[in-house]
Amino acid sequence: MINRMKKLVTLLLVLVLAFGIVLPGQALETSKNPLIDPQPVPHVDTADEFHNILMAGIDLGNYSGDWASGGKKVLDDCHTDMVMVVSINKTKGTVSLVSLPRDTFTYVPGVHGVYKLNAALNCAETAEEGIARTRDAATWLLGGVDIHNYFAVDMSALIMLIDAIGGVDFEMDMNYTGHSGIAYKKGMQHLDGVGVMDYVRARKNATVEHNDMGRTRRSRDMVKVIFETLKEKIKNDGITVIIDLISLLGSDEFNVLTDLSMPELLSLAETALSMGDLSEIGSYVLGGEYHLALKDWNFTFTDQQNRLAVLKEVYGIEAEELPYVSLKYSEWLLEHGMPSSRQINIAKEIINYANQQTDLTEEQKTMLAEMETLYDAAVIAFDNAADQLTEAATTEMATARYKLRMQGEKLASSLKYMQDAKWNTSLLWYRDTLINEYNKIDWR
């Protein structure tokens, strides 16, 4: 067998030397950083059996009074301004709500670049695919805990849903004026759909916790009350409420994105509503510090210790800290990481182009092999620098990327590579497709 393999290798070498056959290039080094290579969706097993559902609120409103950020009128321009995971623990018979702040600094599995969580919706060609991207990003933030389904509504749909169950009684925690122009008083109030929307959308106009963390907390509080109201409504009115909800969910006016069928949706609702006292629903948030970063955009930088504690308490897992989500990393990224990743990605394009050619000279083959070696070294140096965030590692990365660029320019010139290889860019980083794959995003 060994002799046969030797003969086969010898034959291949003879063919290459005799006929100039170009063999496929070596497998390039794979980065664990999403600015170089998109990352896969993670997975972790849990001891308890869960059914996890992503609940999302999309900031598109066509109701009287426009709640939509920036007056958005098209779903493709919108964001998920509320992101929450409803975790039904079937083993213990409990329900937990885990909020993920909309401004969370994150990456989106399967997508090249760095994003806010609320913009994962925009990292696709359709809204349905965008919600699936949001689910994948949430899975990453949850340490690989599977999210089995998603249910997303726009603001008009939420209003319709609340009105369909007759509104909710809610203990208002502040005096404020909602986006609708209605003034609300602190204390117990009966809220219709507009009142609920005003409350869960309150942020800058809130008089208590007027920030994104406050809005996520208010959303969790409201969802708990909606669950309690729905449970009581079904208990008192029975099949009538269910028929009304089925009719609503099936109407053309109710804008919903979900991968749940109607029977699955009703079955899950029945399971959740049957789990004892809903006032015992767990309420958590993967919060963090709020800072201006990456040229003065607002981001939430996840509190790693709080995140680990929440994942341990809710899902019983020993998660690892997230990479590439700190404020310090974002500062390094803007000054060093993005310029380096751009040049590495340009080099990859030149390498791929060269490997597609069938008439390379021996000199060009040698140049290509050297460039592939330098590419691997640059990726390793980039990952080390991104992990360590030290001056020494960053200097090594800069040296490796310089060597790669010099070789890249040499090979591109020899190949008469027609693409305009702009190694440096004057574009804003979030408009550069070699940094962020999806660049037509509203970063507010």
C-alpha cells in the first residue's frame, strides 16, 4: 500500500513538472475572529430540557403616531429594538425571560464583521433570514444554548395583540408622556395596546431609567403582566379568547415573523401558561456598561461576570467569557484591528484569484506559495493581537501584515490583477464591505 502511494505521488509530481498542472493552493489558516472569517453558530448541551423562543419587537410602525426610529417605513430598514429569550424549562416546570440589550456589541454567526445586536436583522436579504440571524447572535451570547424558534412582531401587531385581550392592568413606575402624546401617571393603570407600546418603547422620554437597560427591564415587566393577563383571560373566557387570537394571528394586518406553526404556537402557549404562578417567572438581563465607541456610536459592552452568573442560574451551564466584546477591544479594533483585517481580506482575494488561474509561471507559483505562507502568519498574528491587546502583539501583527501586503502587491502586479486593491481606505469602517459584510445599516 505504501509503495502504491509513493508511486501515485511521484506520478503527480511528474505531471506537474512536465505539463505545468496547477494544483489547488494550500488550505489557508482559519481565523477565530469574525473580521477575518465568519464564525459558526455555537452549541452547548444542557442537563435540563428547554424550549427556548426568541421574542423580538421590530421598530416598524404604521399605527397613528409613528413610534419607528427615524421614521422607518420599510421592514428592511428596521431593527429589533426588543430582543428577549423566553426559556421554558420543561424539566423543572419554570419560565425565565432573558433580555439582550439592543445595543449589545456583538458579532453575528455566519456573517463577516462586527455589529450591534439590533442590526442582526439587517444581515440578510430577507426579514425572515434576518430574524434567523438575530436568533444565531442571541445563541452566541447565550453561550451556545439552542434557541428553537423565533416570534417577531412589529409595533402595530403588538398593539393589536394587546387590544385583542382587552388590555392589561399595570403598575406604572413613573410619570411620563409617551410617544403617542398621551400622559401617564405613576400607579396602577389599565393600558390598551397604545399604552403598552408607549411603555415598552419609552427610553429617552422615560423619567425612570431613561436608557436601553431601563427599556429592557420595562419590556420584561410588561411581558410578565401580558402572560398573567392572557392566562386569566383564558381561564375565564376559554375557547372564545383562543378563537379571537387565532383569527388575529392569521389576519393580513398582523405583521408577524415566526417559524412556528399555529398548532405549535398554541401548544407552547398552553405549556407556558400552565406552569404555576406566572408571578414567579424569572427575569434576567445580559447587561453591561453603556459607552460611545467606534467613532461615537452607542454600544452596550456585556458584563462578563453577570452573563456567566445568569447562564449558570437559568440554564445550568458553565459558560466561557465571550471574546471580542470589551470596550478595550473596540478601541484596539478601530485603531489597529480594522486596518489589518482589511489588508488580510484583500490578500485572501488575490490568493483566491491566483489559485483560479491555469497558466501561472513557475515564478508566479513560487510567489503565490510565499504569499500563502505570509497570509497564514498574518492571520495567526492578528488572532494573537486581538486576544492579547498588547503593544508587543500588535506590533508583531503590523509587521506580519506589512510583509503580506508587500508580497500581495508583487503578486497582483505580476498577475495583472484587475481589481483595485485599495489596501488603505478612507471610507467609514461601517461602510467598508471588507470590514462589515452588510454595510447599509442604520447604526442608531
